[in-house]
Amino acid sequence: MEIKNDLSMEQTILEVAEKLFLEKGFTLTSTTEIARVAGCNQALVHYYFRTKDNLFNTIFEQKFKLFFQGVFETKNLEKLTFQEKLKYIVESHFDLLRSNPRMPTLILNEFSRQPEQIKALREKLHSLPERLFAEMNEELQTEIDNCRIRNINWIDLIFSMISLNATMFIMMPVIEIVLELDDAQKELMIQHRRTENVDFILKSIRY
């Protein structure tokens, strides 16, 4: 069987696989189902990605690059103050999770399933996280030195942001059932938490 290198089909497979992985998790998603939903045969999925693990890892790497570049790349925000940039980072991270609400749970599950994934991911991302963190950490130190904010560690800020934002979406399925929220009420709660999380982070750095 001759297989043409169709980039549009490769992208379709990635998009379908991402949707299924987020909805069902890695274990319950098969390449047979991915192929069926993508409108191709299973051989084509294996042609592009060889294994389900490779397919999952490709999506995982793309999401992490999107996270670091989309959330922490602030060169286009040079005119903003440090606190305005921090507000942007917290909101961008929240919005990324809002677009992918199952991502935090998937990440936790997969790092538990194969912890070696963390090291492999670090090697493939190379110095991207360190470079972007270093840029913001330098600005943070300048703010501290000029007594505009209290002495706080950049890693502590990142942990606070990730914890606050991710918890919202990890807990939302439970909250919806317990509080019997309809779509409008759920949306109001999400908007409220977005504002509250930003406010909490900004207050945490002030004297």
C-alpha cells in the first residue's frame, strides 16, 4: 500500500488524538479509535507516529511549548510594568487551561504513569523554560532591589499560579455536581476565579 505524505491528515490525526486523550486519557484511547474518528486507517496512524506513545508524546511536547512560549514569552509586553506582566502571565495560564480543562488531570496521570517522561520532555524542550524563567526572574529581582515588591522567590510565584489555576479545572467536575451548576453559573464561577487568582498573586508580592 502506497502512503502519501499528507500533512493535513497528519495534523488531523494529532487533533483527533489530542481530543480523545484529553477526554478519555491515554490508556482508554486506542489507535484504532483515533484512526476511525480521523477518517483514515490504523496503518496511517502508525506510519506517521509509529506508536501510541510517540503520538501522545508529540502532543505533550506541543502543549508544553505552547505553555512556555504563550504564557512566559513577554518580550512583546516590554512597556508593561512587572506587575502588569505578572497579571498577563496568570491570566494567560488560566485561559490556556480553560481552553484545555482536562489537561491538568492528564498531565498528572501521565507523569504518574511514566515519570521518565519528565526527563525526556526536559531534554526535548532544551533551555526554553530556563531562558524564559530567567528573563522574568531578572525583572523580579530588579523590583525587589528597588523595594517595589517584597522579597519573594520566582519559583514560589510559579507554584502559586499553577496551583490556583489548575485546581479550578481539576475540581470543576466535582463542583458542578455538588453545587448543581448550570452552564451560566459555571461560567460565572470560572470568571470569578480568574479575577480572584490574579488578585491573590498580585497581593502576595506586595508589602
